[in-house]
Amino acid sequence: MAAMTAYDEDRNEEALRLMESCAENGDPVACYVAALWYRNGEGTPVDLKRSDELMQQLELLAESGNAVAQWEVGQHYRFADLLPLNIKRANYWLEAAAQNGHGDAQHHLAWYLATGQYNYSVDPETSEKWYLRAFEQGHPETLYTFALREFRNGEITEEAIALLKQAADKGFKQAEQVLRQYTH
């Protein structure tokens, strides 16, 4: 993304202009990043009103069914990052994003259902269904999780290696580390 390149090269005004343009064109990540820059005064004076406007735009994208926006909004409610802490709203948006096929949302929902985090009841059956949905679309962390299930008596199997390679090819660093450890 040209905006991030400009940001990395300390061309902050250009970066903000480009990020704003992406946000105005409906890019949910650009909405969040520009909101964060306005909140923190990165490349611009602090402008809390503009930050809030961009977060409202992100919520509108979520309400329109954009899975990435749903994931982002859920994360910001969950961690009180540009939105107030609200676990109920966070879970609502997480579930919406998962239903809409967002792999990170599916994986995290499965994890929360497996562990009982964030006001979820432990539900192994539903957890496994969400893991399978994330796995079917090749979500890298889920591939890694399934690879670990393929170890037998602490030994790596060919099935585990194949899944770890898929996860590593998608940039999942832990998979790369496990592959190096077991296949040097």
C-alpha cells in the first residue's frame, strides 16, 4: 500500500492523504489506521473528532456486511483500541465476521469457545466446527493448530510436516520455527 510506504519513508502528510483516500473508498483497515494516526498525532495534529469519524465509518462498513470491518470493529471493542471496551459488542462483531468467512475471526471464535475466554461458554463441538471452517480456507494459524494435532508421541509426522509447510508458506512464523526444529 502506497500510504504505508510513504509512512515508512517519513512522508507523513502524503501517507495520511493516501490513507484518507483509501478510507474514503471503503478500505476498513485504512479507516482504522487513519483514525489511529489522528488519535496519536502521527503526521498530523491530534484530531479526536476526525479519529471518531473514521471509526464511525468503519462501523458503518461493518454494519454493511464487510467481514474485514466486522473483524476490525470487534478487535477494537475487545481491546479498547479506539473504541470503548465492550466485550458483548466485540463478540457480536467477531461472530458476524466469522459467519462472513473471515479466517481470523473463525479461528479466534473457535479458540474462545474451546477455552471459555471473553464470556464464551466452553463448547468443544462448536469450537471444532469453527476450526474446521478456518482450516478449509487455509487459515495459517489453524493449519498450524491442526499440524500440532498430527504429532504422534512427540514425533512429527508427514501429515504434520505438510500442514506446517502450508502455514509457513502463508507467513506463520511459529510453523517455520517448528519445521526448522524437527526437520533440520
